[in-house]
Amino acid sequence: MLFLTCLLLNLALLFRLGCADSIPVAPAPWVLDVSEGYIFVVLPPLSPAFLPPGWANPLEEPELRPGVILPDIGLMMLVRYAAGPVGPYDELIYIPGRWAYNLTDSGLRITQIYVSTNASVFNGRTNWNIPKHLAVFNFTSTDGSTSVTVSPPDDLAHPHFAVNLTPTIGPIPIQVNSTLTGNYLTLIQPSFPASQTNEVEVGTTTWKQLLLNVKTETISASLISGALPGGRIGNGVGYPDIAPLLPIGAKLSGTLIFPEPTIVPNLF
């Protein structure tokens, strides 16, 4: 009888996660093999009141907006992971900038992020409060350039994000460890509610802080241009209609380490 009860509970959990036999639970730390990573600098908004449309999922906006944005930089990142605790997947990230919390503490904040697998969605939200959502990634290479679209799973004809990437320099074998930048890559991620329609998009109840560690093997440069109508990069709904500060960014390969997070008090 006890065995049957446990079996039923496990089946209920699997149903709740939606085909959870394909969603392994993978706690931090994660060591991810980056086959291609593109990083572009964007200007941060003057304050959270001026965040661009598409900067966050509407359900999560109220939790991700509060605070003061420092006059620093924002980041747009597109990453292909060849291997990791939940297997290979693709990722598109928007970091509007760095939020200040008191006189000494500050941290980058991921507010909009898409990944190509439900395993990454579930574990990213659970482990680090990273508000991941599922999308379909399409990479097409032609004559050395790469076209990329990131689309809603139910509407491939209307991408959130579309770009053309053209290499300019490299790749050059360079080993750089981001620990040289100190605590600059600290993320402080607020908690957020669970989706009411997608049970993989779980909610969280505590704030979490972590320091990313990037170790490069090669670095090169890549030009970016928008491939949506009007030359836009994002559609302004699912991803911000923004442009990088410069049309050239870093392309790298190497390793990205997501450590165990530190639970921090609710800062607002």
C-alpha cells in the first residue's frame, strides 16, 4: 500500500511538470560548454520607468521592475550550449542594467530570457530565479554568416527576435577568466510568481544572488544587424526593440559556470 501511494505521488508530480520524464532535476552548480556565445552592449534605461516594451514577461514585470538602475551598461546575449547538466540548449538573454540595493550592493538582473528546452526553463527558474521561457531557436548559416530567429513555440511566423551575425575577426585562442573582473558579473534575481497556464514555469519565493564565471577558449568579433521588418532586432513585445551601443560584439567559446546561489532577503 505504501509503495502504491508513493507511486501515485510520483506520477502526480510528473504530470504537474508536464512530461517530466524529459525534465531532469539538476541543482546548481552547472558547468556549461559554450560552443557559441555572442555578447553585445546596450545602453541601460535612465530608470525602471523607462524600460523598453518587451523587457520582461508581463506576469513577472511587477517583481523585476523595482529599484534604482545605475548608469552602467546593459547586455544582450545569445548563447549555444553544447553540453551541461540538462543537455545542450540555446539561450537568448536581456539584461537591462545593474540595479542598486544599498550603498554597497548592486547586481545585474536578467529580466527577459528564452531557452530552447523545458529542462532549462524549469531548472533555471528553480535554481537561480532566472525567469526563463520556452522558445524555438533557428540558426541558419550561409557564406560564413549566421541568421538567427527566436520564436514563440505556437507562432513561428512572428519571431520575438531575429538577427544576422557576420564574423569580422578571429577566432583567436585566448584564455580569459571573468574572475579578473571581481564581482562585476554578480546577478541578484528577485522572486516571481508561477505561470497560471504553464506548469513548467514554476514560481519562486526567495531572492537569490550568484556570481557568474566565464572562462573563454576563443574570442572573436561579430557584426549584428536586425532581421525583423525595419531592420529591428526585437519585436518590442516578446523582446525589446533595441539596438546595441555598437553594431559589433564579442563572440566566444569556452565554459560558463552557474554556481550555487546565495539566498538573500527581499530587498524591497
